[in-house]
Amino acid sequence: MTATPDTITDVLHSIEEQHPSWPQTPDNPGETWPRVWDTAVFANTWFTHDDHNDLDEAILHYPFSANSFNYGAARWHRNTKSPEGMVKLHLIRLANGFDHESDFYDYLTETPEIENHLDFDDGFPTRSTLWKAWNDHLADDDDEAKISLQIIANTFIKTAREHNVPAPARAFQPAYDADELSNPDPDNPSVREYADQKTEEVWKEIGPFIHRTYNRCFDREDNASIDAGTFWEGQAYIAKQEDTYPESGLNDYKAETTRENVPCGRYHRDQLRDLPIEDIRRRHRQSTEHVLNRARQNGRLNRPTMASIDITKSAKPLCKLDSVEGWDPNPEKCDVTDEWILGYNDAADDGGDPDINYYYQFAGIRTNDASHPALLDGIPVHRDMARWEIVDELLKHSTDMVDIDILLMDREFDTDEVKAVCLKHGVDFLNPERMFNSEKATCTRLRKQRRMIHVEKKTVDVDDDLLDELLGNELDGMTDDEIEDFLTYTRVYLPAENPDLWRSQIEEIESTSPSSDDDTEQEVPDGDLQSDADIRSEMWGSFASKVLDVDQDWVSDEPPEELHSEREADVRSPFDDLVTDVKTEEEKNSRKRNSDKDKQLFALFATSHSDFPEFDDTEEEEKVEAVESFLKRYNDRWDLEEHWKYVRVFWAETKSRDHQLRFVNFMFACTLYNVWKIIDFLAELSFSDGRSDRPLIRRNKLLVYAKQSLEGVLT
């Protein structure tokens, strides 16, 4: 709890200035609306303060008189607890979703800091005292006081969630008899029983919302013979069965469901494939936000988190292209000219060269925090879709859903355009970078100088029009120096192996490589390691603009291959052949010096995060340790690739070649995956011996509830 006397005074002064008529309750005793208005004003002002991020604490500091609720306990009795304290305890009970005093008492014993804010001399009241306070001292003829307290509690919850303050529903609270469940083994019958109970409890809380949200995708009349929810229940049923497709799966579902009308497989597919991609994405985000808002725990799910972006593919290839066998299966059914069907190099089963297989592919963004496991958004990927467009589209809404501290990406997204997009959305990035001739030359120099680490600054370099499109608003009003500083990020070379193995690899390279006169080079400071290509690029720019009198806008990093054919005769120069000879000689030397073995000695990463360590006169191995400690967070990116496998578990099988239907399958599977991961995380919170190495929640159990949710089975 973070409130201080100063912050409390700030809140009360702010209310006094902005709402002179607050509070209304003393002038309207016994009425509900003044109580609720007073609560809304206080809660909104309280949570607006940056230091106030706890729901229980807000209730504890809410000023009111127990007399306004007709609290009937006699104050003079020696065993009487403070009436205001007792009413506040029941407000906390209602706000945390506890129906019974017994469970609430366990909660109080787990949060002793609550007692420090109440006027109790001898500890919390007993279970029986809590029961009497609610059933005897707050009892009146029409239960007006109890109804008011429930509305007030809901007002606190709603306002807290609007300010991104944890306000978990009861279903999302961990069990408080954790000692009985100390062994998180999924095969333990007690654990399995608890996990199934938690699955049902959470799905009752969020399942109806998810179905209502997805049902809005369909524009169906109220008297339609097939309810919109039937399509999603059927989708969950198909996903529950292995190797089951809509035609046969829905026939089986019809035999099990209590619904009178179930669509046939063809009608089911037709309805889903007509759903707009943007609408499905929006429904998934709404469902995910609803789940996260109700699952936020104090200290968890409400902090900045890492996120990863990656591209996944459909579970089975549409067709294969084998160098020997040719097309498999029937190529007529796999139109590889379709912009939505993309090739993918799959590793060969025999360890040989990878096969080219064709899939539908989807990009997604997922949080990497173990306490914040959610796929936030996804998009279908089509041919010629730029990677920066993928990142831009995924960050557009995800940054509103969670506070992304750093975005992890692989080399596939190693472009300056992607980095510019991250700057546009105010998200720091971390990703490995590819190595070209310039970077290979740097690795060679580092190896020759026995340097383990090299840090340099680089500026995002993109087309001016694209830069203006992406960052025009952010760069407006900045000076040139401020713009350069804004666009600058850090690159770091460090050993790909531990230092001892790295040194032995260098010795092996040098013992097997012929020596040359230029093996020893002058040491160059950090930030100034230029390759021949870098130097030649700078010389070419100066040469072209000054000697050839070419416009600077035309000058590129390399002399144009079509110089003689594309430029006018007066632009040609006798120096052209010399430039070409220099380039040819440099490339010949680079093949000797920019060894792939040198490249394999180092890893190259790029980041814009401010936590990247800075060095003065630190020993090299200490620098390496500091940088490796920072880069360890990149290991979490592999979680996303692992969790794509779990998403496919919730993926309904289909043989359809319609990319929209495939994407609907993908997004609905992501929604169910999010629910499953949240429930599994909440179940783990109830165990004292840490996390299980396997999921505690059974996927089939969730799918059972998903297909039953609107049939009245859970009501």
C-alpha cells in the first residue's frame, strides 16, 4: 500500500476544489444515489493519483460514517469493533467477490496490512463477528444498506479497472488453503480436482462475455432458427476432437448438444468465412482485455511487460515441393500464386536440406511475462507484406492493452523501418541483427584485436517520406540534433560462446588460416570500427557529389551498377573504371578477411532500451557479463514459438482454402488459449511450492465448458 498523508491530503483537496457539493450523503441519509455519487467522485480522484494503485487501500481511506448505513451495533459494548472498520471490511469483502465470511477471513489473514488502517485494538474480528455485522447490524426492512454497499463496491471495482488498477473477480483469486495443495503435480488427483474446479469457476465468470462478444460478429435476427452462439460452441467442439472437421464434427455435436438446431458443416463454414478480419481481431482484443482486467492481481498483470512478435503457420502444409518427388499432394489444390499461401523452409526429417512447404501464415504479438500470458492480437500475412507493416499493425492496439516495456523480435524483423515503427509507438526493441560484409569485417577486426565486446551507436536510416509518415508528429519541433538523438540506438557485438571457448575457437581459426602481412591492425576505439565497405561508401558519396556533380538525393551507399546506362553522357567520367576496380579489389579482399568463421565467433544485437549498461574503465569480461545479463531477456522470445504449439491445440481442423476462414480459426483459438493460460496461472498461484513444469489445467476441460457455455449447463 503506497498512500501517504500527503497523497491523501492531495485527494481530499482536489475533491473539495472540483466538487464543492461533495459529500451528498449527510444531507440525504438512508438514500442510495448520494452514497454512490460520493463513492464515484472519491474513487475517480483517488485512482487518478499516480501513487494509488490498490483497491483495498482506496476503500480503507474512503471517509464515511457507519451511521449513514444504519449500522446497529452498540459502540459502548466492550467487544464491539469500530463500526466504520466493520463496514469497510464488508466493502472489501464485496469488492473482492467473497460470498462467505469464512473465505474472507482467510483472505484477511493473508493480508495483515489491512489491519493497520483500521481502528481495531485486538486484531481482526472473528468469523462469527463478521457474520453478525452483516446479518444483524446491517439488517433493515428492505436491505437498502446492503444494496448500497454492493453498488459502492461495484463502483470501486469499475473505477479501479478504468485506471488500470488490479480489481480481480473472485473467480480469479487464488485458493487460501494452499497448504493442502502444496504439490503442483497435474497427475495428483487433488490437484486435478482443484484445477477442474478453477476452470469451471473462471469460465462461469468470463465465458458468457466471450460468447456475447463473438456473437456480435453475426448480424442475425433474434428469431433466427440457429443462434449465433451455436457456431462458436460448435467451433469449440470441433477443436476438442482430434482429426475432426466441421462436416462430421457438427453431426457428432448435434447428438450431444441440447440445442434444437445445429448448422451443417457447409453452412457453418460459410458463416465463419464471411466474418471480416478486422471484426474478428476486435472481438479477440475485447475478450482478451476483459480476461486481463478481471485477472489482474496486486503486483502481477499490472506492471510493464516484455512482448514478442513472431510469425507462425497453419498446422499442416497445403502442399510440398520436393526437389526429387515434385509436388505433393495434388498441385491443382495448392495455388502457390495465391498471395495468402506462402512458402516455408521446413527442416527435413532425415536432417538433409530443408523442404519447401506452403502454408497460410499469421503474425501475432504475445506478452512474455509468466504472470501476463496473453496473445494480444494477430493478423494474416500475405505475400509482399513488409515486416514493418506487420509490426505497425500489431502494436497499434496492443500498446493500449498492456504497458510494453520492450519488444523482442528475431532477425526476420531486422530492418530500420521496423525500428522506426517501434519508435512511433514508444516501444523499445531488442533483436539480433544479421551480419553482412561490413559486420563480418568488424568481427574480423575484433578477433585480431582479441576484443570480446564492441558497442556502437547507429541511427535509424529510412526513406524520408516513410520517416515522415511514421514519425512526422513525433519529430515536429525537434532540432536536427534532437532528431538524431531520437533515432539513435545501440548495437553490441559480444562472444557467441563463453569466454574460454571463444578464445579456443580463435586459436583454432588462426592456427588453420594462412597468415598475412595485415593480420595485425591498429586498435580502433568503440564506435569507430569501419569496414572497407563503410569507407568506400563515404568516398563514393563525396566522389559522386563533388567530382561528378551529381545531386545528393541520387547518391546511394553503393555506386550504381547501371551507372553508364542510366546517366547522361556528361555525367560519365574516366574515374568510373577506377571506382569499379576499387570495388572489385575490396570484394576480393573481403572474401579473404571477412571470414564466416569470424562471424560465428560473435553475436550482434540491437536495442533502444535505456537499461542497456554503460561502461567506463570496466574489464572486458565484466562488460560481457553485464551485457549478457541484459540480453538474457531475449531468451523469453522462445516462449512464443513454444506457445504457438499450444494455440494449435485449440485450432479447429479445416481443409478450406479460404484465408478468412483460416484466420477466424486462428483468432478464436488464440482467445481460448488466453483463457486457458490465465486459468493455469491462477491455479499455480494457489500452490506454495512454485510453478509446475507442466500445465495444471487440462485443455479438454476448458473446451467442454466452452461448448456448453450458452446451453444452460453452467447456470
